[in-house]
Amino acid sequence: MCRDPGRARGYASGVPSLDDVVQRYTDLDDDDREWLHRLVAEWQMLADLSFADLVLWVPDRDGLGFWACAQMRPTTGPTAHVDDLVGTFVPRGRRSLLDASFDQGRICRDGDPEWRDAVPVRVECIPVRRLDRVLGVITRNTNLLSVRTPSRLELTYLKTATDLAQMISEGSFPLPGERVDLGAAPRVGDGLIRLDVNGIVTYASPNAQSAYRRLGLIGDLLGCHLGTTTAALVPPSRRPVDEALAAIMSGRAPRETEIENSAAVVSMRIIPLMPKGTPVGAVVLLRDVTDLRRRERELLTKEATIREIHHRVKNNLQTVAALLRLQARRIGTAGGREALEEAVRRVGTIAIVHETLSTGFDERVNFDEVADRVLAMVAEVSIPETRVVPRRVGTFGMLDAERATPLAMVITEVAQNAVQHGVGRRGGRVDVIVDRSDGRLKVVVEDDGRGLPPDFHLDTSGGLGLQIVRTLVESEMGGRLHIGGREDGEGTRVVLDIPDEL
């Protein structure tokens, strides 16, 4: 094959994508490209059924040849292409089978195999049609080195692959309107059932038989009506509610579903087969997902338990805060009352974090929500006539619980000091500025108040609040703390610099 001499310059980052090749070298429009994407999303199934490598070729806009824009190797047999071919150019006249399949819009097969590095390879070309146009050609390359008499399973795979190839050449596959979650859908090797036009099982792979026996089937699937057999195994309460289960299993329309009883859960995908526009039956891919669904249910139960624990912790903390608030009202000395009120705010800050955790599905919180609630709580301690409301600039994003609680405590203490002692009665502003980049989380809390006393020093000055801040920043979060004046000489600037990940 002839390779594009400019390929290395055009795709310095590695193998190009389908979009790269189509946009750069062809005249295919967005709808054509979407059709190719849907086809490529499906073709691991075709490669596995064919025991063959697939390469998708699209025509050059100048009509000089074809570009390889996608490639797939089988998981069911040896590869015929060790090298990546995407980004390769084949001029017209080099591969007559490829030219004929595209020009004539029909499936073309070579009588004799090609020899590649002492390996015989059978080549078949399948035109890719959308509406009335041929968009490209799939070459199906089968490594014949280990050819032997095929088993019943292999013959069924190959027959199904032939039907799908015919549908691709006619523009009826991928199935119009079908949207499949291919990441979760069963694969060929998970289990396969072949149905005739009446929904009767003509073949079931060993894995498919095992899945049905786990559901409770006694005997063999072969010769059974799949819909009737499945309905007998699944209680009415666990059948799909939108239509009768027997109709779903008829194979007359594409469908994804799960069937479940007390013994097992089986995921299924039904694909009608209509080569030459005539229904011949369907292929059913299925997978026993019993253990997977059990683990998912266990995780959901654990998540629900964790959320309930956070909810109860929040309630208990709010109860403690309420008791401290009642005690503060009974204390006659101003110092004692102020100390209890500070304790109320600290307990309330931790409760806010647990409340946020109780509404999520993991041990991470949207810290912007926590910070805004903490700052609103801090604003309540400001003098009513000045009413300073701290303002957040920037975004924290998602933080894990291990970091959210100490960070919320730190922001509460620093912002409260800025409101009470920095701005005070004269009024002003308090900004919380966030920068999360380069693996660090930097938080600046600054005010335009009266500033720090002349003899202030971080190591020797400050009360309990500053001690709490230093311990949390340096010991709990492994960060750095700096407190000083603003550059313009007005107010105070506190900088927290902590790692983005603990």
C-alpha cells in the first residue's frame, strides 16, 4: 500500500481519527459523517462475528483513491493487520476489489487469498450505503492461517455477519433511529441466540444457554419460542411494562431490555436481520449481569447508608449548636457569651459540610455551595447598621470531604475576623478570591478595613481562632498560610495555599 507522504506532518500527535480523515480528504457532509460514526460504533460486533479485521475506506475528494479512516480487529480470531492502517492512502487501480465495490455498490470477494508476510488473508469488500449513495467501503480481512472445519457456533457467527454485511451494503444497518448504549450492551462473546422469522431459536451459544439456565430454564433453548419461554421464566411484576415480553422477544424490532427473576438478571439486545429487505429472523446478544447488578445494589445501599450517617451527624451538630446557643444566653459575662457564640458558629460550619454530603452520591461536595452558606452565616455577626456581606470571587469546584471540613472552618474563622475586627463598625468589603490551577488551591481573603496592628506576627500573635486556622491549614491540609497587609496599604490580606489533592 502507498502511504500519504504528508501523514507524519499532518498528524504529529499519532493515529488520526475518523473525523480528521473525513474532513481533510473527502467531500462527505455532516450527516454522512454521523452515519459512519454510528457504523463504526457497531462494528466490533461485525468484526467478532466475521473473525476478521475491518478497515473503513472513504473516497478522496479528487477521485484519486481511498483513505482508511477507521479500523477494528476481532476478539474472536487472529488479526490480519498487525499495523495501524488509519491515515493510509490507496490510489485507484492498486486494489481492484476496492474500486469495484465502491463503483458498483455491491459486495465483492476475492477467489484466491492474498499473502501478507507469509499469512494467507481472504479479502471481502462491503460498500457502505446511506440512502442512495455509497459513502465508502469496508474491507473484511480474514486471517486463514488457522483455518479448520468450522463449528456450529462459528457457522452461526459467519451467517449472521453475512446478513449484517448485506444490510450495510443496502443502507439498512445501522438500524435507523436505534440508539444503543454500546458501553453497557452485551457483546458477541457474552452470549448469542439466533432466531428465525417466527421467533424460534435456531441456535444458542453455550454462554446464552448458561444465562437461561440461571434464570431457571430446564432443558435446551433450541427449538423454543424465545418470547414464550422467557415469559414463563420471568414473573409478571418484573417484565417490561411498556409492551408484552413475548412481543419484545419476537425479533421484529430492535430493542434493549433486561429480564429478571429471583435467580438472575440478563441484559439483552435484539437486532432484526433483514438482508435484501426481507426479514429472516434476528440475532439476540445477551449477558448474565446478575453479579454486576448485585454489586450495584450493594453500592447503592452503602451510598444511602453514608448519606443517612451524614444527615444524622448534621442533625446532632445542630442540636449541639442549639444547646450552646441556649447556654450562651444564660451567661452573664460578655467574654463567656462571645466564646460560646464562636463555638456555635464552628459547630454550624461543620454541620453545613455534613448537610451537603448527605444530599450527594459520593464523598465529594460542591464547595461553592458550602462557601456561600458559610459566608452568609459569617455576615450575621456584622454590625446591623453596616451589614457587611463577604463576596466570593472564583470557583472552588468539587472537593472531597476530607478537605471540605477543615477548609470550611478556616474560611469561617478568617472571614469572621475580617468582618468583626477588620471592617467593624466603619463598614467596607470582604472578598474571598479563589484560584484553582496548576495542582494548587489558592484562597485569598482580604478586606479594606483598619489592617493589622504594627506588632503583629503570625508566630506570636493571635488568639484561639488563629491557632485553629494555622493547625488546619498546615497540619490537616499540608498547606501554607500568610497574613499581611494589602498592597495598597489598606486592610488585611490572608492567603491560603494548599495542594489540590491530599
